[in-house]
Amino acid sequence: MNLIDVLDLYAMEHDSDNLFLMLQDYTIDERIDRELLNRVIVKELGAMRCATNTPDVFKFMLEEFFDKWNYNITKLINTMYVEYDPLSNKNMTRTEDKEDTRDDDIGNVRTDDVTTKTDSTTQLNTSAYDVDTYQPRTENVIDGTVKDTGTVTDAGTLHRLDKGDLDVKEWGKDGQDSYQKLIKEEREVARFNIFNWIIQQMRRELFLLIY
């Protein structure tokens, strides 16, 4: 029996007039429209001879098929939603370690020459009995200079180490591929159809290929 017959017989066995009743339980990525896929299955494979004429057995084989390929189908769908620039063949980020070591010699010589001059006079006056004014009795005079001279020297080596990470991003187009080649590859990507891929796998595994 062909697929249409098997689907119809399964629906009658379960008292249903829904031709797609058998196709409601297999596992499929939620991003795929199950109703649309079922219509494509019937259109593309409806006239093909099933690997078994027993509806329940074929339903088991069908569900086993989708369980088996579910991971691959999901990965293929993921690639359909990748955003990229089709005319760019380079998009990468690399991290470079940056390290800068520097030794600086420090030398500072300073000469201080400080001179301090002090002049001081101390006078003690007293009044005599026979004069009307005070007369100096003693006088102490200090006159001198204090001078400080010296040299201050600072010397040494300053060791400096600067470390860090530098993120470098490269994107765009290099000179290896022409725009025509990138456009051609993008057209090949656009031709991929997940429904057609599923149909091809089903045809190989669930139907008798008679030529």
C-alpha cells in the first residue's frame, strides 16, 4: 500500500475522518510548522509504497524516524537563524597578552647651602648720682654668622611591570574570496529547505524505492 492508503486505513481504525491523524504524534522541533510539514509529506510521498502495510507498525517506524533525526533537524534549523553578513568572510575576536617591563634609573643630587647671620646687642643702663641721664654701665654685643652646607643625593632604580589583555576584533572581507564567490555560496544557502531535507530522509528509510 502507498502512504495515502496507510494513512486512510489508520484513521478508519480509530474512527476518525482526519487523514493526518497518524502524523500528529512524532517529535519535531517547535520551529517547524507541523501542519505544513504533514501536507508536504502527503504531497511528496503520498503515492509512494510504504515499507510496511500495517498502519500501527508504520506509525511506529515514522515516530522512530523523527526521534532518530530530531537532533540533526534541530541543528539544521539553528543554522537557518544565524545572522551574518554574507559578503563578509572574516569575523573573529582574539585576545592578546600585553606586557611591558621598564627599569628607570633615578638619580637626584641636591646641594643645600644655608647661611644664617645673627646680630644682637644687649645694653644695660644705669643712672649715676651726678648726672641727669642714664649712662651705659655694661653692653653685650653678639655678632655672628651660622652657615649650614651639605649635599643630599637620591639614587636608585624603579622597576615597572604593566600587564593586561588586549581584545582584537577582525571582521570584513579579506582578499582570498571574491564577492562573486561569496554571493554564489549565499545562493546555495538560500536553496536549502528543511522540508525537502526531511522528505529525502523519509524516502530513503520509510519507503520502498522501486525504479
